[in-house]
Amino acid sequence: MSGAIRHVTVTGRVQGVGYRAWVADEAMMRDVEGWVRNLRDGSVEAVFAGPADVVADMIAACRRGPSMARVDAVREQDAHPDALKLLRPGERFSMLPTI
């Protein structure tokens, strides 16, 4: 089983609709490590780490989003393991404050 770490930026109506909490719930259900946060430009940024197929499934879920969201685009790229340093101590997946 090979691992993947992906950095994702989601644009559309993804703030004020529970998108961040939904991502955290979906990630924890899949046992994906990482974090999610809102960006001041109205997009949502996340890092997902885990088995490549599980991370791919998580990103596919982000393309759909929760029912109140409207996802226009999902940009993804490989991420460095250092990206996981933003995790809060003791958490496997963190919901971080807006930057």
C-alpha cells in the first residue's frame, strides 16, 4: 500500500455552508490524516495523507461536497510531509482557523 500526501484547494460556494466541518467528518470516517481551513479569498484549503486510493477517494468526495455547497473547482498537487506539521497535537485531522 503506497501513501500519498495531497494539497487541495476548493473554490465555489464553500464557506458558510459547513464545508470545512464536512471535510473533517469525511476525512475522519476514511481515517485520512491532515487538516482543512478556510482562506480569506473564499476558498477552502486542505491536506490529505494516507493510502493513495483513500486520498483519491477523499478528493473525489471534495468535488461533490455537502448539499449546501457548490464546488466550482478542485485544484490538487503533491504535498511535502512538512505540510502535516500544521496538525494540532494529538489530532489525526484538524480543522484550522481561517488565514
